[in-house]
Amino acid sequence: MERRHVGRVKTALPVTCVFKGAPEKPCSGTTWDLSQGGVSAILPRSLPKESYLNLKIQTSPTQIVEAEGVVVWQYHVNGIPSENFASGYLTGIQFSRILESGSDIVAKLVMGARGPADTRDFGRRTVTARIAHTASFLPDKIVTNDHIIANGLKSTDLTIQRALGAIERRSVQPGQNASSMMAEVAKAILTKAKRHPSTIDMIICAVNPGDAVAPDVGSTVQVRIGAHCPAFEINMSCSGWLCAVDIARRYIAGGHKAILVLAASTVGSSLPFKSLMHRAIFGDGAGGILLEADSSGEGDILACELWNRGEYGTHIFAPLPWTVTPPGIPDEYKGYFYMNPAREEFFQVMDRHLIPFVNRTLRKARVSIGDIDVFLLHYPSKFLFEYSLGLLGVPQNKVVENFSRYGNLVSAELPVLLDENMRAGRIKRGQLVLMFTYGAGFTSACAVVRL
């Protein structure tokens, strides 16, 4: 074996692929490289992208690693020497499930090829980003299901609760917007931390939607709180706040000491809705954290991963006034918020991509699903939330949510959940927390944090 890159080792091992739930014959080949997240293999025939496979990798004469995976890429290659053939299809297979014993075997293979100087461990020792303080802000105005029904939705309160899970949500009032809510969050955090705004190195704002095309909402938050550090906004739909956390922890690794990571959504009050049932999904609110450098490693973010598949971009679509409507949006929804009504397509994406993505993040953090003390899982609507719980096998008593009171807060949902439950004592320091979200784009983000 030889080192290829961190976390992946180039190696030739016999591998057999058996299609799950399909009549195709098994396909045997040779691994090209291997990691704890997946395997590349040279196979004699082309496999359809997103195929589900049962895998058997013979790691020694007496050991076979059994796993499940999905084909994520493939291309034809020529002239690669192999045990059985000189050309074939180099195929990337992402593990979606691997037996614990098999995971240990793969980890030992990768570690053995890298030697004692584990670059990933070194990175985790030096990146000590700690969630020092949290805060949240919810507008006072409450919008109940009856309010939406009074505006024209032909439904009942009970029907909305059964379909979505929402009872009420919050809405900004005149004079309030995303930047004003995030400024309130930032001020609350600074008060808790007993910090002057001048001690903040950076402000990162995840926002849906922004207050204006220009100026950047980060600049508005900066001046509202009296800071003078770099400040900017990002938009990754519901995944935006964890994306901002991932960016911030990398700045911490580069020498920054204190970064405000904020999020706000005004989707409920800002977007043009043709369907009032869509309106009933969303609420307004803001939350955030202060991320600090900490050499002790307390509160280390064990793993934070991002995922994106733009080909699903028209499944959830929210236009600007000048947006050119892409193909796939029904004519009656041009200029309005649109969500694909075919639930099965959302389920398929979760099956094929999002659950394997969560499992990959857990492996990177070197923990199992059973090690997690508290789950903060995105609640876009009742049917998707319950489906994700079933797929992950998460105990209900380990899950906290606030959808019934606030609706879908988009990128602000996770920081609001984190703050409320830490203040209520349901999340405690020292606990292992998994945060998982997904949204339009499609995008997804997952983090494992030791608070």
C-alpha cells in the first residue's frame, strides 16, 4: 500500500458488488482506493449512477468487509494494471452502511498506510472552535393557523396541524427585518460574553432572504451593533447557518479568536405565495452563536460537512422579481414560491443521498448514532421530519424541535433550537449533539459537536 491522500489509501483488494432489490448479476472487480467513507473500484462493466449495492471487500485471506453503498460517479479507463483486466470502469461508491467490525478493519488499513502521523487528528487538535454563547430572537407577532385560514386558505386548523405539524409561527412587524433580528441576537450574545463589539474578529450571516441587493446584510448588522470587523452574508437555504459555522471554524483555525455566526429568515412574511398552505409552513426568526478559539479543545466541532446537488433546484423554488423562471416550474407558479408536490422524490433523495451523508459525517467524527445525546434535525414539514427520524433510527426522546410554535425557520432553525434548549437545560455542556438540515438547492449540512 502507498499513501494517496489523507483519509484514503490506494490499494488493490477483490470486491464484489451485488445490486440491492434488482435482478442484475453480481459484478466483481478490484478496489483502486479505500477510505472510511467509500471505495473506488475498477469494474468490468458500467453501473447506473445512484445504484444501490451490497459490497463485499476481501481485505485479507480470512477477512471480508460487508457494506452497503451507492454509485456516485463512474468513468471508463484504459491501461490501468489490475489483477483481472487492463481496462474497465473506475467507479466511486459511497458507503451508506458498514458493519462496525468492517469499519474498524477499514480504519486500520487506512491508518496503517498513513503511519503514526495522522494528519486528520493533527487538524482536529489544532482546530479548537468552541461554541461559547448562544442567543435567539423571535418577533412578537404570532400568526396562527386561523389567521392564515382567514386570509383565504380553505382548510381547518386541525388539517394544517395534521399535514404540517404547525400550530403558529412568528412574523416580523413594520420596521423589522433580517438584519434587525440578527443585530438583537448579536447584542444578546455580546452581553452574555461581556464583550465589546471591537473584540469580534468577524461576523458571518446566513440569511433567507436578505434585506436588499445592496448593502450586504452583514454590513448592516455590523453597524447596528457597533463593530468594525469584516462582515458578510451567505445563502445556502436551510443549510446556510451550518455552512457559516463551517466557514467560521476554518477562520478560527487560521488565527481568528471570536466570530459571530448568525442566521435569520423572513421567508414567512417576505415571499410571494400562491398556495397559502405553503405560507403555513414558514415563520420568521433569528439565532446565532459566538464561536471562540479554545486551546483546551472544549466544545470541539468534531465534524462539519456540506452537500449540494443542483439538479434538484426546481423542486423548491423562490423567485426574485427579475428571476428568469427555469423549465420545470408550472406556469401558474411563475413569480411565486413553488414546491414539488411529489413527496416520493424527496424521499428518494433522502434515501440515496442524505442518510449516507449523515453516516459519513458520523464516521468522520468517529462516533456512532448511538453515541449522540441530542439530535437537532431540520423540520421542513411533518412528513419529511418523521421520515428522516425513521431512516436514521433516532429515538424520539433524543430529538428536540420547535416547528409547532415557529414553523420552518429555514437557516435560523438550528441556532434557535440550540439556544432555546440550552437555556431550558435540555441540552447541557459536555453532551454530544448532532445537527442535520437540508433544503432548496438541494443542499444539506451536518455537524457533530461536543458542547
